[in-house]
Amino acid sequence: MSTRLPLPLLPITVGLMAASSSLAMAQDSGYQLPPAPLQAIVDAPRAPVLNLSPKRNLAAVLPTPSLPSISEVAQPELKLAGLRINPRTYSASRFSFYTGLGLLDIDTQKEIKVSGLPATPRIADLAWSPDQHYLAFTHIAYADPAKGVKESGVELWLLDVQTKVARKLGSQPLSAVNGRGFSWMPDSKTLLLMLKPAKLGAVPQSVGIPAGPATQDSNPGGGVKQLRTYPDLLKNEEDAKLFEHYITVQLALLDVTGKQRLIGQPGPYSRVSSSPDGKNLLTTSILRPYSYIVPAYDFGHKIEVRDLSGKVSHTVATLPLEEGLPPGNDAVSAGVRDVTWRVDAPATLVWAEAQDGGDPAKAAEIRDIVYTQAAPFTAKPAVLAKLGSRYQGVAWGRGDLALLTEAWYKTRVVKQWKVTPDQPATPAELLSTRSLEDRYNDPGQPVMRPDAAGLPRLLVSADNTILLDGQGATAEGDRPFIDRFNLDTRKTERLFQSAAPYYENVVAVLDEDGSRLLSTRETPTEQPNYYVRNLKQQGAAQLTALTHFPHPLPQLKDVQKELIRYKRADGVDLTATLMLPPNYDVKRDGPLPTLMWAYPQEFKSASAASQTKGSPYKFNAVSYWGPAAFLSMGYAVLDNPSFPIVGNGEQEPNDTYLAQLVADAEAAVNEVVKRGVTDRNRVAIGGHSYGAFMTGNLLAHTRLFRAGIARSGAYNRTLTPFGFQAEERSFWKAQDVYQAMSPFNYADKIKDALLMIHGEQDNNPGTFPIQSERMFQAVKGLGGTARLVMLPNESHAYRARESIMQMLYESNNWLEKYVKNAKPVEAEVKQAVK
């Protein structure tokens, strides 16, 4: 055992103090503000959000507030079994809200004011009644005796669409720990609620004295399991009791007059939904035993059908605690899963069951079987489909038509089938097979419309055609479209496609024949606004503007943007969005300091990796979250350059991760230098999450960049030993890959400045805050240049205005010092030699 002796106190001269790095010392100097141009981007006005009504003739207009303050973000928070709970309101602790509510008439383009709203609206969730007579919404209230608010909680409010008057509905607060706490019944007159029980009792208090150790056992006969690393887990029995308290809810029915009827007794319900006929409830309850290594959604569950009094009429399944799945991204639970109602039938259950034990490594011709079973649930379940890969869901239309999707991640193959729900024995018809990675050949998603019960149904015309809504990826960029697809002839007719110089994206189909569309339309200098497009009209008469949102940052209206294309050394085609400051001229102004911001993506083929992403006609949005904010500080920005990691054939993408990553970076830097817009000696690389991981690797394995900005990243892959991102092999199956990909192992090679920013309360399974803390210690201890900024009360993404300002302040200072004003590399080398 060694003893560290106290060091003698030595006089410190002013010169020595100036020479010491303030970045090497722990600091807590309060929140800082970046320069005014960056502050303006944070505080720029935000456009309202539109929420379309079931009949498509009205929209709720929801003003979006500015960023919340740190006092809002720092509300009390419990972290239990993967849930984050505000104990004051019995709701999820991290949510966004709106500060008002109005209506917009789609046909007349007139805004309609409503009255009776809460004094200071904090609207979290909303839902139209199926008949559109009402709009229900939740308001988050905090106790404030001075304003007459007695209790904190989630309040249910109701807007009468005809009278335009809102009122609070019911006196008992909702429980919104799991979901929003309310949904409409099919009759449009009743709401199904999850209430905070009136007699829930006091919150369990810690006694401060352990009752004993927390123990766990493995199951030697349970086989190999893939167990991800999860945050916010239960730690002991005290946590378990606290968890039980907050997930206990009382189901109830509340009509629009305020008359309430309780359903059964309070219980640990995580989900409840009404059957389409409104006569049955499908409930999911959480069961003990709990676990200390997996979150609540892996705990045991009981799935039951109940009548409206709460009496159980059918038990669908009792599922055990599941601590891990078999290895592989195609692994699923062994038993009943994905239990839902068939939306086009009165009361029919639908679910899938794996036939291979959920293990993709097992050979099996049939991987999944999809079953249906109608009320009263006494007959044997009918087989809807037998699938060679994993069930992904059904788009329901009518008794003779539904579209079922299956997929297999390993091969990236996705298939869509036409099935006949009322006659399960009828052979399914294969409509399409494609690669999940192939954006160019994506046929689009079926257009759905709410039916009389408010449930999503396929929009099917009398001639047996459906509409498909797609992004329209092409070599020239995305061009969203609406197609009409004939299910009998398999022929496709294009009804609409976005055309230059605009980017127009269809938000909703307003008429059943697809002739009227609600879309957002934008150009590089015009932010997205809502339009009605009538395809029966000609030319400019087709378009009617619904909104007129102004440019949020007029000072940056003339930002220059170009979708550029270039090649990697091995011939893979790459794309990126190059953005340049307003009034910049390459011949006059010369090369600029440049910030690149990227996020690697795995592919199984070079052809898929080479496909163009994005559109040259999208609005030049300048957000505080991405790199474009630094255009205001005189930087060139290369946003979202392609960083494909390709694994052909049996080879996994990550087998050659580093070589491909470096090749991607070299190609991007060479391209912007060749164009004359970038100074090769003044380039920074940055990214968030997996992009931060990329940043650490590029600083460790290249000298292409003078600095890096890594936000909420992971740097040691052995801390995520059961897979990460798309890597499905465990550490013990691919140790060389895990070790080679971990920049922590090469911290001694990082010779350029690394800024790491991380939320202290990161809830992402792969990016525990300790990842940044240990990486900083490694670089610092090895004599490198690094800075670590831990943001209080922030998760994987950051919400508080103060946190965002600090993030920009730190990033700007880092770029100014190590990139914009960097000394030439040769001069630094000479200084080091001296």
C-alpha cells in the first residue's frame, strides 16, 4: 500500500499562473452565453404545429414555445425501471408542450380563436373525438395557491369544436407515467382514462437502513442471451415499491358531461385500449418478479380482455420476466407478442408468435405465425399468415383486404403481402420485395384514414386501388410523391410528385380520391408553409396557402446551400450538404475554416450506400442543434456527409470500420478543399451520439482535423458488450472488432483538441455519462488536449435554454481557439521541437 505525502506549498508567480491551462481544472462558473449571432439562433421564433382533424377540414393550431428554462428541466425526477417520472405530476418527466390552442378552417383558410383555455397553457397531448365534435387535451398543472391551483398534476380538458369553448373535464388527475393517460372510445362521447387513484396512499419513504443485500442469479440453463446495457434500473426493494406506487392506475370512463365511472380496482396497468366496437378493453399489467438488469418493458406482463366493468373475460397471455434475448437483431420474444385489436372488426385480437424460439440462429422455414381470434375468444385462434421472417405489422382495410409486412434485418429484406382477414385460409399475395436500404425503389407507405371509430384504416377506392405516400428518393435528391396503386392489376399511377425548385411533402390526403392534398412546401430561402393542393385544378390555381410563417432568421436568409456528390477512394458514391455563409464568394474570400458534422451508417451493399440522401430544395434551416449555427460565425459547414460502413456478402460492416471511416473522412475533406471553400489546416469534425464515437475515432486515427466536438458519445465498446448500433455480435464473438473500434484504446494517439459535452442524466443505453468521463481522463492523463462539459439535468439530447447556450458557447470557443485561429501545423511542430 502506498501513501501519498502532501506536496510542499510553493510560491506561484503570475507568469506560471498564466501558463497553466484553466481547461485542466474543475470549474463551476455558472452558465455562459455564446456570441449574439448564436444567441439569436437559439431564440428565433418557432412555427406553430398543425394537428389535422378526422374529417380533414379543420386543424388544431398549436403555438410552439421557446426553449424551457433550466428551472423547468430541473423539476423533480425519479428514475425507475427505465422510466423517468415527475413525482409531482405522476407523469413522464421529459415532454414537450404547447402554449396555446386555436383552430384553422382548411377550406376558408381562416383562423378561429377558442376561449376558456387554462390561464397559462401547458398542453402536452391532444386527440380529436372520432366524430370531430370535441378535442381533448392534457394540461400540465403545477401547484400555485396564489393562482388557485391546489395540486400539481395532469389535467384533462375538452374543447367543444362547435362552441369554440374549452373547459376542464373531471376533477381527478390523470396518470401519464405510461402513455398520455386518455383515449377516445368509439362513441365519441366517452373517454377511457388512466387516473391517479384517489386512495393511492402516501409515497413509500426510504428508511435509510438497508433491509439486506440486493441479489441476482443467472440461469445456467437459459442459453446465451443478448443483454444490452440499460440506464435507470431498479436497485433494491425500496426502488421496487416506489416503482409500484407510480405505475398503479385506476381505469375509468368519463363522458363529455363530466360523469365518471370507475373500471374495477386500481392496478399496475401499462397499457389499455378499447375494442373497435367499444365493448371490450385490452389491458396489459406489469407483474413481479422485477429485475435489476432490464427495464419495465421486459418485466413479466399479463395481457387480458375485460368488459367495461373491469371483469376479466379472457386471458390472452401471461408472459414471464425476460432478461435478454437470443443474439442477433432479428431476435424476438419466444411467446405471444405484439397483441393488438384488428381495427376493421368489432372485437378481434391479432398477435404474432415466433416458431424458432425467437432465435434467428436456429434454422426454420417459418419464423413467425400471425394469429387472429374473435370475441368471445373461445374458438381456436385462426392463422392469418405464416412468415419466413419477422412480423412487422398490418395495415387494415376491410374483411377482404389487409396489407401485412415482414422483414429480416440480417439480409435487409422487407416483404409486403395482401391478405384476406375474414378468410385466413385464402393464400396471401406477395405485393413487393425489396431491400430496406434501397431508398430509390421504396414504393411508399399506404395512406390511412381514421374510420368512424377513429381508428386508422386503408383508404381503398371502389376500383380496389389504394394510395401510396413515398419520399421519392432519386439520384437528384428526394422528390415526395403520391401514387395510386391498383391491387388487381398491380399498375401504378403517379398523381403527384414534388418538382424543382420546391421541396413539397404531403402531410395528408384530404379527399378519398387523392385529388386534394395537404402539404408543406419550401425552398432554400422560404421556410415550410402549409398548402392545399387541388390536383383537379391547373397550374398555379392548384395551390392555396394555409399559413404564412416568416423566415425565422432573416439575417441568414441568404445562406448558400448545395447538395454535393463525390467519390470515396474505392468508388463508393457519397453525398453531403455544403453550406456557406451569406455573401461568401470563394474567389474573393478564399478558403474558410470548416465544421463537418456526420453520423456513420451501416449498409450491406455499396449500391445502397451510394444512394443520394436529402434534397437541394429544402429550406436552409439554421438550427442551434446542428452545425449550421456556425455559419453565423463565418465557418463553412459540411452537414451530413455520407459515412457509409459497408459489409458485402458474409462480411459484417464493422469488420473494416476504421478503414472505411477514414476513407469517408478523407473523401469529404478532399472534396471541399478541391472546391476551394475549405482550408485543409482548419477543419473540425463533430457529431452527436454515434457521431461523437466517430469523432473520437477520427481524431485517434487521422490528423485530418484540428479539433473535434463530441456530444453524448460512447468511446469504449467493451462497456456495451452485447452489441451497439447495428452490430449484433457480442464482444466475446468479435473481440478484435470491439477493441479496434474503441477510440478509448487509442487515446494516446489523439493529438488534436477534443471537446466532449454530455448530459449528466443521459438515458440512452449505449452512452452512459461515464463514457465521456473516462475518455476525458484518458486524454488528459496522456497529455492530450481535451475539455469535458457535463450539463446538469440533461439527458441524451439537451432541452434547457441555458444548456443549449452553454453548448454553443463551449463549441464556439473551441472552434475559435483550435480551428479558426489555429497556427499552421508546421509552426506548431517547430514549436514542439524547440
